[in-house]
Amino acid sequence: MPTLLEINTSPLATSITRELTAEYVSAWKASHPGGEVVARDLAANPSKPLDGTWVGAAYTPEDARTPEQNARLAESDQLIEELKKADEYVIGVSMHNFSIPSVLKLWIDQVARAGKTFSYGPDGVKGLLKGKKATILAASGGVYEVGTPAGALNFVEPYLRSVLGFLGITDVTFVTASGVSQVNTGKVDRTTFLKPTLERVRTLVA
């Protein structure tokens, strides 16, 4: 049974990114009637920041960890299991100050873990999440796509491609709804603005 992991980062239920991920999930369910969708709302349930206790626990051999160390890693273990179980991921990402939301960075810190999602070897680092597909549905107030005047300020796509690739996820597709500020200021109707992006989202579902 195929599994899709849906990750949302916006705190607003009416946000552009949540509408995009909802559209993707709807199309995915129609294409995979027997599939399972696991929803992870990072805005409602943000991950805990890493601290010295977490780091110490992560680098202690499993058979030598204390109950307290195992408890500190429980969230990380659960999030990693979600990644391993899922065949593909859809992640809604709003650009915050040219980069990703803080709740997404906290999640990345929890799942980027040596021995679990990547490993060190004689040939360097090896990502362990092979054969996965990730679709990033992003939104930005301005236009920051590659090739535009402000494109150099877009740190969302290069960062996420790098970190996902580090974990072994190289099949990554980005769709960005650029210029959301036009909707927020009433210059453009939301339905009209989103129509081409929603149509693009539907075409991504296999």
C-alpha cells in the first residue's frame, strides 16, 4: 500500500501552501485509492530544538542509552519512521525572510541523524532515504524564482534540494506560487491567482 507523507508548515488554515498541499493530497488519493496519507502539521506541533542532551543521546550507541536518552530521541525516532514508511512526501513551504519557516528547520534537525537517515563511510556521506519522491509546494510574497532580478535571494529551493539530497532524496520537484502579496493586497483575485498553480499541482501526481 503506497503511503504519502504530507507536511504543512503554515500556521494559517487558509494559507496558500495549505491549499496547494490539500490539492495535491486530493489528487493523490484519487490516483491511489488504497493509499495512506500521513499528515504532519509542524505549525500546530513544532519539533523541539536540539540541545546537548539530544546530541549526546544521538551519538550514544543504542544499547548504551539511558531511559532518559531514549525518551529525548523519541520524537526524532517517530519522525524518521514516518519518512522511512512513506513512498513520497509533499511539503508546503512559505518563504520566510528568503528562507524556510523555523518549524521546518526544527523538523529537519530532528530527522537529519547519523546512522538513521545518513551514514559516514570511506567514500564520504551516504543518504539512506533512497527511492523516495518529494514535492515541494512553495509560496512567496514577491517573485524570487531563478532567473528573476531577486532570484539570488531565494534560499528555499537550494537549501531544501541540498538537505534532501544529503538524506538520499534526489527526486525533488518544486512548484512555487510567486507574488502572493498581490493577493494579500487585493490587487489579484485569489482564485485567479491560484488557478495555474493548482493545475500544475494536479499534473504532478502519478
